[in-house]
Amino acid sequence: MFEQTEFFHQLGQINPILWAVFIPLFLAIYFLPTVVAMFRNRQHLGKIFLANIPAGFSWIAWMALIIWAFTGKQKKPAEQTA
């Protein structure tokens, strides 16, 4: 059986440069629905972000958020004053 102490020992052996690449890449993929919603100017960006925090652990919920980010309503343009 793979012991917990052995796991942490193996984890400690990983190169710090690999960690510096892995962590930002992991976070970018994890929060991809939020990033898509932000760039596509979605009306429910805040809700997508809040739902993205726990939904990242579930592929089904994460895919639903991606779909919502791509197909949601856009924000209304702000009224310009002259």
C-alpha cells in the first residue's frame, strides 16, 4: 500500500521549476470558465466565478460552466453621456 509519508516524500522531490509551471497552468485551466466569461463580457460573470470555485472538482459542473460562459447573455453597453 502506498503510504501517506511516502507520497509527501515523492511530492517534495519535484523540481521547483516544474511547480512554477504547473501551478499557474492548473489555475488557468481550473478557472477557464471565468476567464471565458470575462473576455466574452457575460452578464453573470460573478455567478460564474463563484460557481467555478467548487465546480472545478467536478468535470460535469466545470463543463456546464464552460457552456454557460460561452452562451450566456452579454452585459448591456453602458449609456454614454455627452
